[in-house]
Amino acid sequence: MKNIPYGRQNITQEDLNAVTETLQGDFLTQGPKVQEFEQKFAEYVGAKYAVAVTNATAGLHIAVLALNLKPGERVITTPITFAASANCVRYAKGEVWFADIDPDTYLLSIDSVRSLLNSKPKGFFKGIIPVDFAGLPVDAEEYRKLADEYGLWIIEDACHAPGGSFTDSQLVEQRCGNGVYTDIGVFSFHPVKHIACGEGGMLTTNSKTLYEKLALLRTHGITKENMAEDHGGWFYEMKELGFNYRLTDFQSALGISQLARNDAGVKTRNQIADRYKKAFEGKIKFQALPNGQINAHHLFVIEVNNRKELYDRLRENKIFAQIHYIPVHTLPYYKNIGYQGADLTNAEAYYARCISLPMYPTLTLEEQEYVINKVLAYAK
Ligand SMILES: *Cc1c(COP(=O)(O)O)cnc(C)c1O
């Protein structure tokens, strides 16, 4: 048996053709492929606007800036996420406060967020960054109600969840990052994620104002639109202190080609998840799936009593499971700041027990059966 990672990209001949064609064209960056990728991605998730960026971390950075986060302002997020979900707040010199997770869905708990909000005067917090963890959508409608009540913005970290959805109270299917209930959605195109561009990211929104701010911040704050002066064809104005967070055309070509396979990929991921669930039902705890939700399954997470032992035994058998995540508030950088916030018992208990099993569309039946047998043999 060859090595089995927890996630891996799938590059097809069509992907190679798309990239080669773009490399042989006139534009390596800032050409037509970036716009095409933005349009197709916005359409795919059902958002009005999309802005392609170099990676999701850069996207999160300009998302908090577009929402006007000022030094010292406070934002709530989950400790069970990749550090980037919190780091964006620190880039803008804001304060990160953590609330606890739900012990069954592993998502940021709305009850925990609400009690944190209630423990402080109104206006104390500016925003929330919930994460569609493992591909399971947060209930964005509930978050919107809470955010409206407390005057908060919402950035949905949907890096795990292109193609995931939940059903709202009007029984409408709402795709992750579609901007109906959240202000900005953020996606990543790192190779372990659904769509692999090497590096890459996408921001989605339904707000024209936010779209324009994000587009400006992505490219140095420079624009030729709505200028106060105009000295001639060469003239531009720099209106904000922006960045170079632009995605290239050949990465966009790869993204377009991969996006076309995403629905099929999510379907296959769910078939893999169903086989794991069938094998583990009644024996091993796995992430819950609330009614009406489609988990895009970036990850398949289980909980066991002997996590370290299982991790080591699987490695000996060439199965490279992973841990998602070391709670962000326990990372030395955040520990040294001294995080504030709620009781994070569920997040810490989860971290002691969690392990992510191989999950990617090209995982074969034979490989998955091998993984299942090893997990059943060693898990306690
Ligand atoms: C991968 C990931 C990011 C960062 O994505 P990059 O494109 O690597 O910058 C942010 N948040 C979550 C939840 C992620 O999984």
C-alpha cells in the first residue's frame, strides 16, 4: 500500500491544458482569466461579487480592513480553526476573543458567542468570524440575527466549504459564502482544499461597497475610477494604503478548470463520508450533520480516547492522518498575549480526542477499506 495522506489535490489533463494555454497567451497576471474565475466562482456559490486574491490569509486581511476594523477593536472567532482566521484581526491590531465550540458539530457555538456578547456592554465587539469547519456550514441565518442585535459584521471563513450549504428558515438552500447572511465569505485554493491553485483565495460578497473596497485593497489602493484629477491616459490615483494580493492568470485558469469539477468532488467526498459513518456508527464518534445541511467535507473528523496512539499506529501503516486543529488560543503567540474570552472546555476536550482521516475524491475504495480496518483495529 502506498502512502495515504489526509488530503491531496487532483490535477487532470484538462487542468494542464488550461494552464499551458494561459501561459502561452498574452497575460500572466491581471488578464481575462482572473475576471472569468471571479465571475464563475461568484455564480457557483451564488454571491453577487467575487475578488480573487493570492491566498485566503491575504483575503482575510483585506476583509477585516474593508470592514473598517481599527486598532484595539474586538472580534470573536473559534479556537478550532487554522490560525489565519484569527491572525487577520491581529494584522489590523485588533483583539481576538475566542468563544467555545459545539461538542457535536465542532462549529463555533452560537450560545457561547451570545453569552460572551452578553457579558460585555453593547458595542464592545465589532465582528464575528465563524468558520465552516471541516466543510460543515455554520447557521449563517442565526449568526445574522445575533450580529444585527449586537451591531456586528460577519466574515464567514468558508475555506473548507465551497459547495457546502444549509437550509434556512424559509426552506431555501443557502450555499456557504453566498453573502445572503454574512458580509464577506473567504475561500482558499491551497492544494489540500477543494480547489487547488498552488496558492490562491477568493472573497465573496453581495455588497457593492465592500466589493469595491476589497478590489481596491487587493491592488495597492490604486484606481482609475472616480478620480479627483485626471492628467491624461497614464493617470491613476492611490486612494488607500493597499497591497499586492493579486492572483495570476495561470492560477486562475487552473482554478476555473477545477471549479468545474467541484460539485462532483463534493459528491464523492460525501460518498466517502457515508462509508466511514457506516463503518464507525455506534463505535466511534464522528462530526454531526444537522438537518438540511450539506457538509462539503474538506475533512472527516473522528474522536477517540487514544488519539496519539492512533495517530502513531496509522503512520506506521502509511496512513497520514492529521489533527485539526491545535486550539488557536493555546498557540504560543496567542498564549503570550493572554487571550480573553469564554470558557473553552469543549474546544480543549475536542482537541484531546480529534483526528482527521483521509478525505479526497481520488481516495480509492480499496484504500478507504484499508484505512477503516486500521482505525477499527487501533482506535479505543
Ligand atoms: C487554509 C485555511 C486558511 C488559510 O488559507 P491560505 O489560502 O493557505 O492562506 C484560513 N482559514 C481556514 C479555516 C483554512 O483552512
